[in-house]
Amino acid sequence: MDGASVLAQSLKQQGVEYMFGIVGIPVIEVGMAAQAVGIKYIGCRNEQAACYAAQAIGYLTSKPAVCLVVSGPGLLHTLGGLANATVNGWPVICIGGSSDTDQETRGAFQEWPQVESARLYCKHVSRAPTIAAIPSHVEKAVRTSLYGRPGAVYIDIPGNLVLSTCPKKEIQLVSTVPLYSPPSIPPEAVLQQAIARLREAKKPLVIIGKGSVWSERGPAQLRAFITATGLPFLPTPGGKGVVPDTHPLCIAPARSFALREADVILLVGARLNWILHFGQPPRFKPDVKILQIDVCAEEFHQNVQTTVPLLGDIGETVEALRGQLKGWHYEKNSAWLQALQQNAKKNRETVENFANNSSLPLNYYAAYKPIREFLEKNDVLVVNEGANTMDIGRTMMPNVEPRRRLDAGTFGTMGVGLGYAMAAAFYCRDYARHTKVLAVLGDSAFGFSAMELETITRYKLPVVVVIINNSGIYRGLTKEEWDCFEGDPALNIPVSSLSPECHYEKMCEAFGGQGFVCRTQPEIKTALTKAFEKTDGPTVINVLIATDSERKQQEHGWLTRKSNI
Ligand SMILES: Cc1ncc(C[n+]2csc(CCOP(=O)(O)OP(=O)(O)O)c2C)c(N)n1
Ligand SMILES: *[C@@H]1O[C@H](CO)[C@@H](O)[C@H](O)[C@H]1NC(C)=O
Ligand SMILES: *[C@@H]1O[C@H](CO)[C@@H](O)[C@H](O)[C@H]1NC(C)=O
Ligand SMILES: *[C@@H]1O[C@H](CO)[C@@H](O)[C@H](O)[C@H]1NC(C)=O
Ligand SMILES: *[C@@H]1O[C@H](CO)[C@@H](O)[C@H](O)[C@H]1NC(C)=O
Ligand SMILES: [Mg+2]
């Protein structure tokens, strides 16, 4: 058997279903061999987008997909994506062809120390030394990408291995990796400590993080836990939908208040990193008690001493807690719940005032209102990327199911949008026929991978892209302001500005998709309806909003810290 076929068959054996990539020497045959064994191959336009697509479908399907790339620059273009997957705890397997081993150090075509380059961004890297060893490298890669905290892995395949052959009987047989890490729960004494803290809490709060979906029954067990205990909860951006945003105990609009006032926090599959302000004052009480559930022991005591560390599978551990709580329910009409609801109501009203203001050009919230109405009536997988576009999108686009939102994540990466949208569309086609894909992207964010619209057209994917166009990064300039510039553009155009008259929707038309420009709420509503009637390719809806629209006033400035641009 040749190396390409052994590689493809090993991937197939381990359950790999999708491969995103760009071929060239020496991996063309790997892509062909993958298709021959029934692995779906999607040819992208830039390795960065391919790597984002592969990790997004890994997240959506709970099993790793492959990103296939050529040597040197091909691999180097994936590094942002690999780092992102590792930071986000999403599985992905990058397979890079490399130059022939007998040409190493001689200035071979695209020669580069690929294994060393990938190491910093991956949980695990390896290079198959022989064709016979390929199956065990694939098995280890699949296992490591998924078990414990998921992340990126890299397999290096020298070009000379791809095409040479090896007798079939010499190829090492390996077992198939079960797709979920073996579950565990903390000892009973530790569960009891956590329960004692929960029972004595005056102002308890549950924070649901994105780790929750990596537990086989995590979302169902968490929903049961919230319902049984009546505890108020807050999702992190990646935890949205694990328990529905529309649940009466979801107090997301009162986020700042809840974090600042809570005395006992049950932190579930979430990290106390920048997204949760490191768990520190002034955003948290100085003496807040943290009961933390995580599969990764290194995560405890990060930034704040964990009061009770609960090492174990998320779902199984909340289930064990629920069992030991023996029907205990948090006080139904407590002052704490009332204060949370009141604060949430006040913040919701502020948002609704913005959303109801249809004066033109629209503000962000008003542009989102018809989108929200569309989401309420349809099952939609949302991709959301940008700065203001994304932050406001978290508030304006509720999630009622887990894994229905893909955004720039822990790493805050721009450029993920179209790769994610492509993956989402394949996921919906193959696993969730009635779910639609909507990507709401800032105009800057869109630009990072805009060429992938061609890929989306080629594979006939019904992706709807809404571009929230403010002509800039955070904010832009009006045409009139723009026309005032004289002299050297590189010395005068504001650093955050993009061209004021980019007809992005025409790009989509150029590739064979459809495009709309919208200025008003009724126009957005009509465009969304028409867009989702199209089932065989992309639509771009270019929504013009005010160049100076902003987020609503934040209680704490430093998370969104920026100077006046
Ligand atoms: C890879 C990468 N490069 C640069 C940035 C810095 N950055 C943060 S948000 C953003 C774009 C925001 O503009 P846009 O997408 O138009 O959204 P808006 O805030 O204007 O709605 C950029 C470039 C980043 N986060 N990631
Ligand atoms: C916003 O408009 C809706 C009708 O579209 C109305 O029900 C709601 O009360 C308004 N909210 C505010 C805060 O003005
Ligand atoms: C609506 O927004 C415009 C533009 O920002 C503003 O001038 C106007 O006062 C707002 N109207 C209301 C009712 O808030
Ligand atoms: C990385 O992956 C995360 C998953 O949370 C995703 O949401 C985010 O957009 C990605 N960012 C980068 C750095 O690619
Ligand atoms: C993008 O929005 C700006 C104003 O925010 C507008 O000047 C420009 O014409 C818009 N671009 C397109 C293609 O409509
Ligand atoms: Mg913008």
C-alpha cells in the first residue's frame, strides 16, 4: 500500500469524516486517497480558513476533522488556526506534507522545520517515520485532540512517504479511539464540601462555560441541575445555549451586577481568564467562594484560590451534586433573585430603546432587531465575528440550543467567520437538515477570508452572510468625511477606516451567489426571507449602519478599553 492510502484509511478507521485543505506537492494524493475512502474533501482558498473550518466542524460534531496542507508556507498559514483551536479547547488534526527526508538541510522545495513550528500551537506533534507507523500516529493524534481538554495536533508526513509503498502485512494495526474521554467524578467528601457552600450561599450564581459541551451528557445534565436547584445562571459566550438563553433563570442581561454581587459561584467548564475578568475585584467580590468543575486539574486556583475544586466530567459531576442535594431548592422569591431580575429588566429596556430606534442610518441594535426576529422563528446556527458587531450580537442573538453559536472565541480571532460558516453549512447538510446558517460579520472581519465565498459557492452551500457595514474597525468615516482627506493616504487615513463604498454584496454576485444592500429594518427583514429561500449557494446582505454607532454605555470600561478613534 502507498503512504497516502494508509493515511486515508487510518483516518477513516478513526472516524474522521471531513478534510478541509489546499493541495499541492506533496499532498495531492492524500486528498485523492481521502475521497477514495469516503472522507469528504473541501478545497479552500487559504489554509487559515481551512484550519478554522476544520476546527469548527470538530466542535459541532464532537470529533476531529483534518486540515490538509502543503509544506512550508502551507503549514505556516495554519498556525493561527492551530493556536486558536488549542486556546479554545477544540479538536483539530493538521496534516502537513513536508519535503523528502533525503533532501533535508539541502534547501529542498518549501523546506521548513515544520514539526518544531507546529509544536508551540499544538497539544501534540509527531512525524511518521515509516508508512507502517502511520496508523499509530493517526490513532494518537485523534485521541490526544479529544481527550482531557481538546486541542490541536499536528502530523508531519514527508513527501517520500506519500507515494512509496509498504507490504500490507507490515502495516501496524491499531484500535479505534472511543470518541469521549472516559468520565469521572470527584470523591463524595469533596462533593459534600461543595454542597455545604451552595446551601449556605446568600447570593449564589452558576456560570456555564463552553467546556460543558465536551461532556457526553453535559447539556442535558446541566439543564436538569438548573431546573432542580432553581439557581440563577450566566453563560459565557461559548456556553450560550447549553441551558437556553430564554430560560427564566438566565440572568445574562444582569451580568456585571451578578458577577460583582455573587458570594458563591459554581463555575462549570469555564476558565477565570480575561473573559471572566480573571475572577478579580472590582468585577468580583474579593471574598467570593469559587466551586469549580473542570476536567483539567491545572485550571484550578488560576488567578483566584478555588474554594472547592471538583475534578471530573462536567455532566456527571453536576449530576452527582444534584443527587447529593436530595431535592434542595434555592429560595424561590429571594431578594437576590429579585435584584437580579430587576437589574436584567433595566438593562433589557436600555437595549430595546436602541433596538426600537429606526432612525437612519441604523445603529447596531436596530440593525440586529429584524435578525433577532428571524432567529426566534427559525432554527439557526449563528456565526458572529467583529468587535462591536460580535459583542452586540451576543446580546441580540439568543441561543436556545448548545453548539448553535460560533464566534471569535477565547482568542478573539478575526478571520474565522467564513471558514466557520462553511463548516456549519456542511454540519447542517449532514446532521441537522432543518438548521440554517447565518453569519453576521463586521466589515473588517469579513475581509479576512472573503475569498472563501467562492468556496462556499463551489460546494453549493446555503450560507447567509450579513455584513454589518460601518466602514471600519469599531467605527469608520462617512463618505463626506472621507472626501476631505488630502495628501498622502498612508499618512492621513485613520487607522480604523476601511473604504466607505465597498459593495461587498457584488463580490458574492460575481461568484454566482446573490447580494442585497439594506438601509432600513423592513429591508433587512425582506432580504433575510429571500436569502433563506436560496438553497444552493451564498447570499451577502450588506447592512449599512451609522459610522459612529457604538455599544451601549458599559459599567466597566476596561474590557472594551480603547481610545477615542
Ligand atoms: C487576526 C486578528 N487581527 C486583528 C484583530 C484586531 N481586531 C479586533 S476586532 C477587529 C475588527 C472589528 O471591525 P469589524 O469586523 O468591522 O466590526 P465592528 O466593530 O466595526 O462592528 C480587528 C481588526 C483581531 N482580533 N484578530
Ligand atoms: C419596542 O417596540 C416594541 C414593539 O416593536 C414594543 O413592544 C416595546 O415595548 C418597545 N420597547 C421599548 C423599550 O420601547
Ligand atoms: C434615535 O437615534 C437618533 C440617532 O442617534 C437620535 O438622534 C434620536 O434621539 C434617537 N431617538 C430616540 C427616540 O431615542
Ligand atoms: C478559535 O476557536 C474559537 C473557539 O472558541 C473560536 O470561537 C474562535 O473564533 C477562534 N479564534 C481563533 C483564534 O481562531
Ligand atoms: C457601508 O456603510 C457606509 C456608511 O456606514 C456607506 O458610506 C457605504 O456606502 C456602505 N457601503 C456599501 C457597499 O453600501
Ligand atoms: Mg466594522
